[in-house]
Amino acid sequence: MSIQNLRAAALKSALPVKLRTERLLQLRSVLQEKAEKIGAALEKDLGKCAFESWVSEIGFLRDEIGHFLADIPALVVPQKVATPMTLQPGKSAIHKEPFGVVLVMAPWNYPVQLALSPLIGAIAAGNRVVVKPSELAPNCAVIIEEIITQVFSSDEVLVVQGGVAETQALLKEKFDYIFFTGSTQVGKVVMRAAAEYLTPVTLELGGKSPCLIDKSAPLGQTAKRIAWGKWLNAGQTCVAPDYILVPSAQHDEFVREMQAAITQFYGSDPKLSPDYGRIVNERHFDRLVNLLKDTKPAIGGQHSKTEKFIAPTVITNVSWDHPLMQEEIFGPLLPVIAYDSIDEAIQLIKARPKPLAFYLFSTDSAVQERVLEQVPFGGGCVNDTIVHLANSRLPFGGVGESGMGAYHGALSFDTFSHKKSVFHQTTLVDVPLRYPPYKGKEGLLKFLVG
């Protein structure tokens, strides 16, 4: 099946609503059926433990499907909107129609979830889809294709495997919508390619997502929640805490609490922990180790290239011009920076590109209101990390350099749908006011429109 044949099928008709529901039910069933196989692929590619694989990939997708199965009947119904008096007795509505053929380009860090979650939304909206899994998670790429070919027919979803050459070839094709998850650098390439055909895009990118700790936060609990969010998937998460801002007076205590949390989670030697993942490949391993140059980790720092292991690492005394603070880390390294006032911390964050995620730890409602009002970000949490993604009723997406567009739950349906405006006029009456000649009608027109 070629992309051209997929387009021909899309031009012939959108996926029928009943078929969309059937396919999502089948997908949920197959995800359950292949859960162990998916887990094994994730373990081979990323060293993920079974618990992480279920929570962040398989279980996440099953929940997403469940929301769509409940929402599709309401989402496909045209949305009625008010009609001004001058157009009555006509009626107005918004119809949602699929774009046509959608390209979904998935990354390697959550390879199954981030390939299939956009696919779920695109199918729910009635599109045909081309899925490009990441070649950097090869075992997951195989299982993704296996799942898709078992659930969907060849005129509904097409899987394209391969590396850079295949991606470049795909981007030369004309699509009706492109959904990309990955780095800001590659996102710019995708957007340039999309501009050739004026193709709309959603770009789920990344950036440096800060954690701001207020003096009112309970440090023990705060450290545990940050540690969990940071070292999930060995830090290879686009919304992982990228750096910490902590009051100067609490800096040392916070570092001690982080050490306690790491030991509680992963033991005295995280390399032996069955719950701690690995770096995806040697190239990313080398990049992360290079970021450790000219630093003295307060915690961790141990690494093994043969095992693609880097310990949970906390770095203090980091300057803002150090490479650690110039690029998204996307790994298990966590800089901790002291600040003296909330105003200073807010300005430090705002001086940098708008982050994909932001995490505030504070029990002071006034501080919460003040910070959330002033700090721009894609999405985030107060007194937690990452879990805002688990609520399908919340949109997930970036802002500025961290991305554009959003999805999850019903918003995914909107993302993959064109909103078509339709006005229905009655044929029972025909108001003569709008027709020439207009002489003598001005007063009535002014009265009607105010």
C-alpha cells in the first residue's frame, strides 16, 4: 500500500464512525494481548521495567482509548452555535471533518505511546494515517508495525520504517496534516518541509523544564516527587524536570533529601536496580557524559558505556553559561541552582525560552497564584511532576520553541479535524431587506444591527 493509494482512499471517504469505534476497540484488545511483548521490546531498547512500561506506555494508551470510546458519539455531532438576529431564522453549526491523510512521526523515548497516542486521535477523527516509528528504538518499531497491521487495513494506516533517508523522503510527500514529536532542531526541519504545501502541523518539542521550589514546600516530599519525575525512563522524558531552583537557605538540605530519595528508589547502587533504565544508544550516552565535563556531581556521576548506564546525578554550583544550562539535558543529570527571592527565580525562568513543562512546589496559595500568572509554559503541575500528562482532559503541548498545538483526549479529535462552518438558511421566508434597491432601508438596517 502506497501513500498515494492511502490518499485515494481518503478522497473516496472518511473512516465511518462505526469503523473508528471498532478499530479502537480492536487496538485496545491487541495492546492487552501483546502487553508482555511490548514490555520486552521496551526493556531491550530502553531498559524499561515492567511497571514503567505499563504506566507510561501500555496503560496510558488503554486509558486514552477508553476516553475516546466514551466521547466519539458526542464529538462527531455538529456543534450548534448562536445565530445573530439579522441572519435568523437561519441556523449555524460547526462540522468537524478529518483532514485526510495524516503523518505521525514518533520519537524513541516513549516509542510505543508516542506513536500510537496521536494515531488514536487521528483515527477517532476519521483520518487515514502514515506512522513513522523511531529507528532508534528498533524492537519497539517492529512491535508497533505488528500491532498496526493486525488492527488496521492497508487503506487505513500505513507504517513506514527506516532512518533519516526514509524520513526525508516522507517529508517530501504531500500530507494534509503532520504531527511530529521530537527535538526542536528536527521540528524546524519538519516545519520547513510542511511549508512547501502549507500543511498544518503539531510540533511536540522540548526544552528546559524548570522546577521552582518555594520556601514553604516540604523538602522531603518535594525531593521524592522530583526524583520520580526526573529519573523515570532514566531522565529521557521531554517533560522531565531539567533543572531545580531552590532557596539558598534550603539548598544543602534539599540535596540531602534528593540523596535519600535516590537511595530509597534505586538502592545504594542504581546500576543494580531493576527499576532504573538505560540510555538509548552510545551517541546519546557520549553527549550526556560530555555535559558532565568541568562539574563535580554532588550525587552520582558514575557511568558505564558498555551498559549505557549513567547514575542519577545531581550537580550543584552550575553557572548559567555551562552547557548543562544551554541545552535540554534529556537524561539523568539534574542541575540544582540556588536563588534568593521568588522575583529573582521568576525572572531567571522568563529570561529563557518558554518551557514545555513547569513545576512549582509551594504550599503558599499567594505564591502559587503569583508564579502561575507570571511564568509561561506549555503545561505543568503544582507540587508534583509529569502527572499532568495522565489526565486526558488536559491538553498537552508546548508554546514558543517548545512546540505548537496540543493533543490528548477530546482535544486530539479537534487537532486532527478541520472545523467547517455551516450556515443553514430557511426557504420558508425570504427577507427583502438585503436585496437592492437599498433606498429607504438604511434606518431599519441600523435598528436591526444596533
